[in-house]
Amino acid sequence: MIVATPPPLTDQADDIERVWNVFVLIALVVGVFVVGLICYAIVRFRSRGDSLPKQVHYNIPVEVAYTAIPLLVVIGLFAITFTSVRAIDSGDDDPDLVVDVVAFQWQWQFGYPESGATVVGTASGYPELVLPAGASVEFSLTSADVIHSFWIPGFRFKRDIFPGETTTFQVDVGEHTGSYPASGVCAEFCGLDHHKMHFSVRIVAAAEFERWLADRADAGSVAGSDG
């Protein structure tokens, strides 16, 4: 149902997209119902001379219904949202990969602590976040200066990043490989060049990722090249 977005890149993204679709469907149903009631009231109770229509002071069954039904809908939406987000926040105790993300004005740094590889964005090129297909990945996020927000549309999830604090979340990367140039962004206005805070995402097979990781570890810190 969601249009103009890249395909889901993680297992959790599929769940979140289903939640979004439920929200959209319920919003459409409620919207049509409310507009229908308004149109009915306009036609049914329009002015017909100077006499007042029958006055009703209360209607307990109707009042209970229009209180209970929205309450149940909100509780249901909260429950499915909480379940989906909790799956991202909990994750595995031993993920396959940990990526340290440092946001700074106005670029990104991605570190792979187990190998020592680091990719840093520059004013002339976006950094590339490379992930292995089919792996559980933990992101450890922090900011070097102001509040930023880590947002990959294919994840259907974003997380704010605060200076002096470290936040984490986990995703299970899907099995499909592919490149998504400049698809990652900072989703929190962070200053003059906020619009430049893009990064690319590339998902590769496990063997290719190990080769890439070894090359980057040997090369040390690598600047971005996706201008």
C-alpha cells in the first residue's frame, strides 16, 4: 500500500510496513465514516422553516459507543506498534555484526569495531554503509555535536541521535542484495548543511562482505566517494 518508497530491507521493515498499512486503512475507514455522518447531518437536519427540530439531551448507548470504539481502536494500534518497535529494540544478545554510527555536522562515520574498518563521509562524497545479507546487525548511535536522526527508508524506522549518549537498535537484514545510493539521511534538522547528510546503503552476500571488510580494515579510515 505504501508508494514511492524503496523495498523493505529488513525483516522488521516488513512488520512495520504492515503496521503502517493498518494505520492507513483504519484512517480511511474513519475518514469516510466521519465525512458520511457530516453529509448525512447536513441533509437530514437542514433548516426547514422556523420551528426547532426535536431536542435530545442525551443518548447513553450512542455516547458509550463513540467513547468505547475509538478507545479500543487506539489500544489496538498501540499494541501492534509496541510489538513491532519492541522487536527492534530488543534484538539478539549476540548479533552477527555491530556498526558504530557517529553523526556530525554534516556527515556520517560508520565503524566496524570487530575489524577496525571505518568509513567517513566528506564534503565531496557520501559514505557507504555496507551490510551483509541475512545477518543480524546492531547499530550503536552517537552524535559528536548536535541532535541528528538516523533514517533509512528501507528500514521503515528511524532513531534520534543525541550528543553524549549512545542508543542502539537491531535489525535482521533481508536476503536480497542491492545498492541504494544516497538513500540514508539525517531526519532531524541539524544546521546549515543538514541537507548534505546523506549516505548510501549496499547489501552484499556474506562472502563479499568479508572481503570488503578485510580490504577496508587494511586501508584504515576510508572517505566517502558517492558524491
